[in-house]
Amino acid sequence: MRRHCDATMKAPMRPTALALAALLVPRLAGTPLAAHAEAATTAPICDAPWKPAEKVIQKRAPGAAVAVPAFDALPPAAPLAPGLRGSIRRVDLPAGMKLVALTFDFCETSAEIAGYDGGVVDELRRRGIPATLFVGGHWAMTHPERFGAMAADPLFEIANHTWTHANLRTVDDERLRREILAPEAAFRAAVTGPLCPRPEAWGPAKRSKYLRFPFGACDARSMAAVNDAGMAAIQWDVSTGDPSPFTTADRIVAETLHSVRPGSIVLAHANGRGFATAEALPRLLDELTKRGYRFVTVGELLAAGRPVVTETCWDARPGDTDKYDHLGKKPNPKPLPEPQKPRAAPATTPSAAPPPLRPAL
């Protein structure tokens, strides 16, 4: 299965949708969905609705030459809990709880401007479906208005997908640090720039809580660097397979429904390399809803159960992401640990009740 990335403004809502949002606010007061409904009625619209041409990936485009933002003065990150160190594949949930986290990657390499699939983002917004968006720092810098809109939207949780989607198994220590930390500075720069600034979307003290390894490939050195930076490494247990240009909407729906289970983390793309993703998404959301699933962000999923953690990273089976080492330099001589069976993080006594989940619609 191919795993690569070389990849909103809110569209104006129809009057009927605005009226519905206004009606929903008092009923859902105090919930994340209410905050989203309020934002939909009051947030300014800074750009036009997306166009399909935005999904096209521009290779060697002049605008791809983006300077690396300074990241030496980042605010300190909160220490990562011991039970979150390692590769988080899914979450074990209490019996009867059917939650699933949809995640979408927005990444690009340094030699291109990747796409923006507004068909995916707009469908999530139309239905009020929360999701976690793993955004590359380079992508945020070349799409500041789209990043700012997503970061400001209460539906979405923004997470780190490195600077330029480098294989962190093969880079030297200096670049490893840049790939992990530069996105944190890029997110802040993207929302404070001259194009539709939204400084409130990424405050000066904000840091990402989660990072996704490019290609789903890691080693002991890169995992330690990510965790020491205060970020949990979020893998997946269900891949839609959408980076393959040979896939279809039917196949995405069938394979995802076959593999999903309560506590799953689903991988998809919305950067121009999600082939048929926008076409498959409405059907997938309909079927998962029929099966009793509720949609949550990764953060909400982790709060609801016990993360299943492995010491190594893989897509479908241990070792299957090692093939991407040829895309970079020679692999780091520090070997990977032996593949481990997934383990649940140790149970902890919560200091307070977990945050309420969004109500089912």
C-alpha cells in the first residue's frame, strides 16, 4: 500500500444553514459543537470557496521556495506522559463505546506546493464531523489562508506532520530537530501573516500535542526525539489506501469498513494525494453512523480509553515501512527494536472526569 506525501477558508454558508446553526447554538450550549455553530454564524469569510484546481500538486513551483521559520524560541512543551511514549495505533475503549477518529494528512515536500482538497474539508464541516488534521509546516506556509481557517475551526484538531515530510529514520540529528520543531513555528507564522490573519487560531504559547511520522516510519532515535518534544506519535490501525491512484471510492469504503473497530484511528489524505477520498467520504460517514459509531478527534479518543502502543511503527504489519529508507540517506545505524506486539498503556487514575464527547447528530 502506497504511503507518501510529496499533501479553508469556510465557504459561505447558505442562509438556511446559517439559520439552522443559530437554532442549534442554544440547544447545544457549552458543547464543542455549539462553539462550531457559533463560529459558523460570526466568523468572517476571508477568501472564496475552494476550487478543484487547488487540489492539483504543483511540482517545482516558484512559490515552493519557503524559508524555514526560526524555532529556537518556541514556548516550552508540556512533558509527555510515560504511557504515551511509543507509536499509538488505536485506543482500547470501554465495552459498548463505539468511537472512531478520522485523520487527514496535509503534507508536502520542499520542491512542490501540494494540494488542498476542499471537498473533504467542506463535507466534514457540512455534517459537523470532528477530525484531526496532520499538517506539514511547509504546507501551512504555502497555504496560510487554508491553514488559518482550519486551525480556527473548533471542529478540527491540528497536529504536526513534520516540516517537509522527510523520512525521520534517515535524516541527521540537525534535520531531525528541524523536521519536528519547524512546523510549530510555521503554524504561528501562517496565522499571523498578511493573508487573512487569525492570530487567535494559534496562540504564542500553543504547541502541538501529536505528531505523525512521514511514511509511518520511525526508529528508536526519531521516536525519542518526538516524544521528548512533548508530542505523542500517532500512527493508525486503518488505512484508506487513498494515496494509490489506482484506488476507487468503492474500494476505500469497503476496505475501511472491513478494518474499522471501536477505538480505530483512520488514515486518509486531503492534500491532493487522496485519490477518491472526497467521493468516498459521504458514503463512509453514512455507513459508520448507521453502525453506531461516533466521530471524535484523536485527543478525545485518547481521553476515552487506553492507547494501544507499540515500540515500532508500521502500516499493516511490522517492517512494512522500512522500504521507504531508500528515499533518504543511509538508515541510522542505531537499529530498530525487535517488533513488539501492541500493548495497552498502563491504566492511570484520572484527576478529573474526561471531557464530554460531542453529541451524536
